[in-house]
Amino acid sequence: MASSSSVPASPAQSKKPRDKIADWLRQTLLKKPKKMPVSQESHPSDGSQTATQDGPPPPSRSSPPSHSSPQSRSSGLAPTLQPTHMDPSSSSGRWSKDYDVCVCHSEEDLEAAQALVSYLESSSKASLRCFLQLRDATPGGAIVSELCQALSSSHCRVLLITPGFLRDPWCKYQMLQALTEAPGAEGCTIPLLSGLTRAAYPPELRFMYYVDGRGQDGGFYQVKEAVIRYLETLS
């Protein structure tokens, strides 16, 4: 009787190790590589992304603010530029009326009124537009209509107060009309006292300051500055 150790192994037992090796190789080849974890530094949505060698590094969050224009640092509103001395010609409100100044005067003071208008129109950088009754009134127009139209079409009214002004009923009418049209508008009515003492100053104007015309220039410079100051408020 033959010994059991000499019995040859079955085919299933002889192939078992090789099958294990084949199965291991097959699984190794078919197995997909694991994805590498994405670090926080390389995440595209992270604001702390490090710079690459192809481009400049992004600005640091702790870097000082750039000295850009005020508009870039504002909350969306366009900046308003305010120079130290505004040119009245840049004011859109100025062009809502035909004239900047209406000079109210008596016929006796026509030469003084013409000198004042010439000064305002020529010496000012703002090129003030003046209304002079005998020069700019419509020929054939009614006096009352022309006086009222001149006042309503002008931003400022200069009252050339002289002895002749106080004697002229039309001048007093213009003065009262000017006060009636803009009683609360400070600075639009500018009295220029010339050839009179303070005691003769009209009582209707006692609540407002006047320009003293006893200086070398007759108070023209102060009148011009007062007009420009008022026009600056229209912007």
C-alpha cells in the first residue's frame, strides 16, 4: 500500500498560489489612484492663495491703502469737487435767469450806473451779465412791466441809493418790488449808498447792510464780491 505523502496534489491545490498572485496583479492594475488632498494654500477660492512664479504676488491684506483717487474710496457716490474760489460760470443754477445783476438807479445817476456796469462786466473773471434799464429795456415797453421783468430776470439787484434815487418814485417802486420778490433771500439785494449819510438810509432797508460808496472805487469792488458770493450759492 502506497504512503499518503506520495499522493500527487490536486490541480485546484497546485493552482491556488498562482491564482492569488494573478488576482493581486489584476486588482493592482485596475485599482484607481487615490486623489491627493487639496491643500488650503492651492484652493482657488481662498483669498490667501500664494503667488506663482509666472505672475506678481497679490497685494497683502495688511498692506497700507493705496493713494488712489477719492472716488475709488467712496461709497459709490461721485465726488464733488469744491475749489477754494468757485467760478460762477460753472454753476448750472446761474443760467436759470437772463442776468446776474440788475442795477436800479435814477436818471440823474445814469453815468454812475454805467460806470458800475462797465466795472462789473469787464473786471470780473465771471463775466457778470448786467441789466441797465436805458440800455437793455425793450423799446416801446411799459415802464412798470420792464422794471418788474428786469428784477425777476436777474439773480441780484444793486440799488444805487443817491439823493436822486430817493426822489425818484420809480426807484422806490423798484426797491419795494425787489424786497417783495425775494424777502428771505439774503445777499441778492445789495444797497450801494452814495452821496448820502447813514441817517438818510431808507428805513425799508435798515435790516440789511449796505456798501459804502465813499471809497476810492465807489464801493464797486465790494458790490462785485457780493454778487459773486451770491452766485456761488446757486451751485
